[in-house]
Amino acid sequence: MDKLPGESLWDHMNRGTLTRRMLEAAGRELRRAHQFWSDEFAGPWSHGDTSMSNVIYDEKTRRVRLIDFELVHEKSLPAESRHADDLLVFLLDILSVMPSRQWLPFTLYFLNAYGDARVIAALEEQLALPNGMAWIWWGVRTSFAHPAKVKKRLEQLRDLAVHLEHYRTVAAVRARKRRRASISCQVIRPGIPSPSSRTLAIKERAKAVAPSIPRRPPIRT
């Protein structure tokens, strides 16, 4: 880290000098890195610990570099899940520290620059606040921000992820072929999710351990 030019985005954020250009550079660089082939994963590479302290921005070249590759995702996880976790770890720093008027637009800058609709869709599955022991790890990831604040921002972020995925998917379809709108309405039938069933699904996902959360609690030495 001492040999790399620039400063971490974490330092910039806490000093109040974080900019849209920096976040867009981070999104593009992470997308580029996720396209690398990894023999270890037998598929696309993922970082495993993309906190903002591990993202270095060089003002002169306007380039971002990733550092600290000590933690590695489990090999059994699919690439999209690993990539979504990299996005989540980065965004948890933003939503836990940044002021209310800034965190959401700054999140949008980063996700728009990353620009992979499939990974952003997978990110939605990881945006439920965890329960039990898993919360300890989320507490570390969010600098022990107030749980109510984290929950509220996660809900907003979940809606944002859905919006981004929908926007990109619809734009791609329209670019390939314009379709006529349906003149009939779909009748609700058994099996179509209702708002209450979606809430239950979110609660069930909250009980699951995210890829970046170790299976065992921390041990004091």
C-alpha cells in the first residue's frame, strides 16, 4: 500500500473529499477485475474483501487499484454471488458512514459505473438485514452503525437494485426489438407472489449467512 500512489476511498469518504469520479472509477475497475479468469475458482475472479479501505484512487491518473487479497470467497459459490458480495461489502461502507443526503446518489454512481445487471440482481438477494450471530459480522462491516439506520438504508438500496436491473433489462430488450403492449390484464392466480409473501422471503434470506460472513464467530486470543 505504501508503494501505490493515491489514497483509499475510505480516507476520502471520512475526510469529505469523496467524489462521483472516484466512485465511478471504482465501479469500472471492479467490473474489469470481475472479468478476469481465475484458475482457483475455475471461473471469473472475485476479491473477497472490497471494503473502501482496499480501494486506492490515484488523482493524477484518475485510476483505481485494488489491494489486500488475503480473504478469498468459497470456491463453491457461483460467480454472480461472489461478485454481488464484492459490491455489498463496498456499499456497506457507504451506507453506514455517509450522510443521508449523499449516500444514495453516491451508491447510484458506483452501481451505474459497474453496470452488470445480472450481478446487481444477485445483490438484491443479499440486502436483508441478518439475524443472530451473523449480525456481529455485519456490525463490523458497518462500523457498528445503528441497526435501524442500516435497515432503512438497506430497504432503499434493495429497491434501487431492482430499479437498476429493470432499467437495463428493458433498455436491452427495446434495443433489440420493439414489442407491442399487451391489451389484456393478467389475472392473479395461485403461485403469484403477493407483498406478504415477498416479505416472508426477505426474512428467510436474512437468516442465511452471506458469502462475506465467516461460518464461525470470532475467537479471542
